[in-house]
Amino acid sequence: MLLNGENKEFKENITVSELLEELKINSDKVVVEVDREIIDKNQYSIRKLSSASEVELIRFVGGG
């Protein structure tokens, strides 16, 4: 799968939730885009990814 512009390998049919868990990313602080479509948070546990998926993770960072 293409993850933020880099080829990465994960198990086939991994869900968005599983991907975030594996990467230790809090789902409350990220927007997930799959194949140029923003995925709603309530779809994270059912949206499956494949080796052909293009995934972008956009993280929110606080600062001041």
C-alpha cells in the first residue's frame, strides 16, 4: 500500500482502525484519506484496505 507517499506492507484487508492501531496513531487526531476520499471516523472499523490502496494520514498538531 502507498502510505503518505511511501510503499509499506501490511496484511491484506486490514481496516483503517487496525492500521491506526498498528501505527500507534490516535484516531481522534488524524484524518484518513483512502484513494483520494476522506473516510468518516465511523467507517474506520469497516473500511478495508488493500495492497493497491493509496492512504494519506493527516495529523493534527497543537502548538502556539
